[in-house]
Amino acid sequence: MPRSWAENNFLANCCAGSATNFVDCLEYVLVFRNLLAGISLESASLQCVAAVVGCNRAYLLNNPNPNGAIIANWFSNDILEFCKIEFSERSAEMEKVVALLCVFGLGMCFSLLGSISVKLMPRLKIDQGKFGSLISVFMFTCLVASLIVGVTIDKIGYKPVAIFGFIATALCIFLLARGKTYAMAVVPCLLLGFGAMALNTAGNVMGPRVLFEGENPAAASNLINVFFGLGLFLTPLIVSFLFRKTSYENSVSALGVIVLAPVILAIICTTYPVSEAGFVLADAFALLAKPAVLVAAFVLFCYISLESSFCNWLPAFGKEVISGASPDAKADAVDASAQRLLSLFAVAMMVGRLIASQIPAITEYGSWFIAGAALFAALIILAMTVSKSVMQAQVLAILAGLFFAPCFPTTVGVTFAKFEPAVYGSVFGIIFAVGLLGAVIIPKAIGNLAKGSSVQKSLKLLVPACILLIILALVLGRL
């Protein structure tokens, strides 16, 4: 049965205490080295190991035996290096967790307004057009923030950006929970863009560098964005449950607490991928002349138009279909069922991205995956515009999630593969900022069109985006 760290530390110090001559010193060194090799240490224990070794190294240096200095140097070059490597490996695992939680928080941000829309619109006394304006405000701020954060992360590193993202996002959600007028809702939606883009950039740029050893960026991007889908999935479920148990304020505030919790891990993680200290702003502007950056940006313009429209209008679409199919259903039951459509979409997106992350050749043939997914997405959207049953709406939401799944992360991964890691942050900031123009324009257009007809019929605006996405994806693959 393996000994605990406390037991091993005790034995090691017993050896150190009896080291009164050269032979004892050598025996201590060998015993201590064997102890280190045979146990599984936590990060905190590794720091203790380094402290113990450091103290006893000082003893060996002061040992009157001339060989003491040799043994001390052996300590430095062997055991301390072991501690350094082991501690680095443990910390690297934490980097991965932080990256995943950043993207999880991003998923919560993008599903937030859609999840609370059925309660927020009556609370603020606004129509679908005004709600569409809230979405546009949030997305426009995301656009600006994406450019700023993308360049910043290449300059200052991942840790401060991740910490800022968790804290800023939580504060904005707390403000939104207390807002009772349209003006009071606009302010947190404006600020939320900065928190969301900090999480987005930290997670989506760090992920391809720490997952799969940086060798398959498209697969890594798909895997990390499984957690985007998880945030997208859990947010409406949590809200739907809490709305039936407590007030609007408490329900939305609970989401803020969930987003804030991971900041602890972001703070205690000690090693993040190294940013290039020599990076300058001019390098970011030079990227605008790269054809791969421009085409990838327009690919994301089309795709984010689709995803943001679904994230924000799927519950409203579901409410129209469910109300038409079951006109006598209670309002709360209709709202809950409509919110669950977003959860089905998110689960399907998680599954699709998990599958895509296991395809070894997805970086090489990513453009074909994107084009094929866009073709099926167009067919699904056309079917949604004429759907009349709850079952059809649910099936179509699931299919949409599956085919939407690989588009965004695969675009990011394919684009990253064409550049050096030193500029990943800036590349991501540029292509995502342009992509967010789609989220600013299209969901608002759907809301405006829905005022004269319905959300269901307004979804036809997304079909041209699918067609353009097919063309641009194939162009990206040839660059």
C-alpha cells in the first residue's frame, strides 16, 4: 500500500536528521530520491519537497566533507529538477481546466439573454424588437472587446485576462438581475461584452496550445468548445428550474455565482502558456492583410449569424410552435418547454463537437466539414419555418445543434494552423470581431421582421448565410 506524503516526508526528514557524515549524506540522498520517485504528490506537497530539499542542500554545502558540495549540486540538478517537472505537469493540468471553464462561462453568456427572455421582456415591458436591440448591444460590445482583448492577451498573457473575464461577467449578471427598466438592462449588456470576450479569448486561444500538445488545433478547439455547449445547455435548464422556485432576481443572480466560482482556479494556477514579450501592435494590424484571416473572418460572420440567432430566438420560436400546437397549455409550462429547446440544441452541439474532436484529420480537411455542415443547416432552417408540432421542433433543434457544432471551432483551428502561436490571440480577436458583426445585425433583423409576422417565418433570413458559408469555407481550405 503506498505511503502517504506525510509518512514519506517524515521518513525523509528522519534520514536528514541522521546525516552526520558523508556516508549518511549519500544514503539520505538515495533514500529521498527513491521516496520522490514512488509517490504521487499534490502541487502543494511538491512545494514542500522543494523546501525540504533546499534546507538539506544548505546542510550539505556546509558539511566539512569536501564531497558535500558535489552531493549538493547533485541535489540541485536531479531532485529539484524532478520537483520542477512534476509541479509543472500538475499545473499544466490546471491550465486545461481554466481554459475549459472560460469557454463554459462564454456559453453561459451567449445563452443568458435567450434563457431569460420569456421573463425579461414582460419585466422590462418591451417587445421583440427591443429585445433584439439588447442582443445587438451585447454583440456590438463583444465585437469591440474582441479586438482589444485579442491583442492584449498576446501582450500580457492569459492569467489576468481570465481573472478579469470571470469577475466582470459575474458583476454584469448581478446588475442584470436587479434591472427593472430597459435602460437598466442596457448597461450590463454593454459591459457583459468585455467579460464574455475575455473568457472567450482566454479559453479559445489557450485551448489549442494546451490540448493535444498543440499538434491538432482544430480537434483541440472542438473539444474545448464542448464546454461552450455545456454552458449553453445548463443555463436555460438552471433558469427554468429556478424561475419555478424563486424570484427573477435570485434566479439570475445564481448564474452570476456560478460564473464567478472558477476565478479561484484562475488565480491559483501558476503556469500558463508563455506570451511573446516582443509582440507589438503593428503585428496585429499586419494580419489584416493575410487572406486566410480575412476569409476566416467572413466565415465566422456567416456562422455566428446562425448560432447567435438560434441562441437568442430559439425559445421564442419554440413558444410560437408550442402555443400553436397546444393553445390551452399553461403559460409557465409553455415557457419551460420553449427554454428546453435551447438545451436540446446545446446538448446536440456538445455531442457534435466531441465527435469532431476525435477526428485526427479534421484540421487538414476542416473546410469540407464546415461546408457540409452549412448545407445541412440550410435544409434544417427551411424545415423549421414550416414546422407545426412540438416533436418536429425538438428534432430540428437537435439536428441544428449537431450540424452547427463543428463550424466555429474547426474554423478557428484551421486558421490557427496557418500561423505561429505567438499571434493566435490577435488572429482570434480579428476573425471573431468580424464574425460578431453577424451577431449584431442578423438577430436584430429577425426581431424586426418578427414584429410584422413571427419568429418562425423570420428564420428564413438565415438561409443566405448558410449558402455564403459553404462558399467561403471551401475558399478557406484552398488558402
